[in-house]
Amino acid sequence: MNDGIGKVYLVGAGPGDPELLTVRAARLLSEADCVLHDDLVSAEIVAMARPDADVRNVGKRCGDKTITQNQINAQMIEAARAGRFVVRLKSGDPMLYGRAGEELDALRQAEVPFEIVSGVSAAFAAAAAGGVSLTDRRTASRVIFATHHKAAGEPSALKGLPPGSTLALYMPGKDYAGITADLLENGWTPETACLLVSKASTKLQQVRKTTIGTLTALEGLPSPTVLLVCVPL
């Protein structure tokens, strides 16, 4: 695009395997003038960008403040106002734990047109890796998406979560003792089955089967990880 204002596409890159990228996402990535990607997007997927595209890593990790959310918003808007076709490439699905709300607000305020392209979220890839259903009617009739990543002083997102659901816990970190304590305090039993998956769908994928009661015995796995609780193992 080079006539007037461009457009921003918030695109889900999926969990890591390039073959899990949607057809539309792959096409947009190959056509974009500018690609702003998260740090967790795999190198194989980033390499699918147009050879002459302006590709920038704008990822943020816990404790890494090399770029702020406001700076990312500004880069999207600046590129679009220059008439460029922009792909904001996010790991998993852009609407789940991807700060999409803040970016959409910024685009609306700047009157920059945008579209959202869904992707496969890590919880679904983790379930596939473990060969489990997230909604097995024998164990759970609902799924709760939560994150254990929180700012200092904030209460745990696990406080008040009732048993009887499948819990997909994003960014669990390595504080397995804290997760165990929170779940047991809310009435989950120590025998409840868990599945911990690292780097789901990639060549570096690792899967560990455990229970809430034995979760603390596991070694910490490399990020990104997803913890599935109350799944039929």
C-alpha cells in the first residue's frame, strides 16, 4: 500500500510450528511491507516474510524493558501512516494474552484501519501434544484460560478458581509450589491430573504428565510453557 494511509493486521502466528500458521496469515506475512513480531514467534515463521520487508523484533520478555508498549504502538501507527501494509505478528492468537486491547485502542485513536487474523493458541497445541481433550465430559464441561504472570503486589489469578474445570494456565513460570498451594486452597485435590508442555508444536517440545500433588517435583521447563490442569491422562 502506498496511496494514503496503510493498514495494520494483527496476525496470530500460532504456537511455533509453521505448518500451524493459517493460510491467510501466511499470505499476509509474505505480502507485508513491514512486520513487527513478538520475541516468541519462531524464526521459521519470521523467515516467511517478504525478502525486502522491514522486519523488526518488538518482543518483550519478563524483566526486559528494551521496548515499551507505547513504542510498539507508535511504530505500528507510523508505518501505517506512511502508507505501508503492516503485519503485527503475535505468538499464538493475538486476542489471548497478547496485549491486543492496548494496540487496538491506539489504532482506533489514531484512526488507522486494522484487521485481526486468528491463530492457534498455545493451550490447544499443548492439548494436542499430550493427546488430551480440554473438554472431556467425564472431567470438565468448561475451560478457564488464566495466567500466573502478574505484577508485584497483585493477587494470584488462581485465587477463587473453582475445581471441576479444565484450567489452561499460560506463563506459569517455575513457581510450582505457589501454583500448587493456590489450587489446593481453592479445593482442587492433590490427585488432579496435570500436563506441563514446553514449546508446544516445535522440535524442542517437552511434555510432562503429573498431578497437582507432585507438580513441585518437576524441573522447570524452558519458556514458553502451558500448564493444563484437570485433563484425562
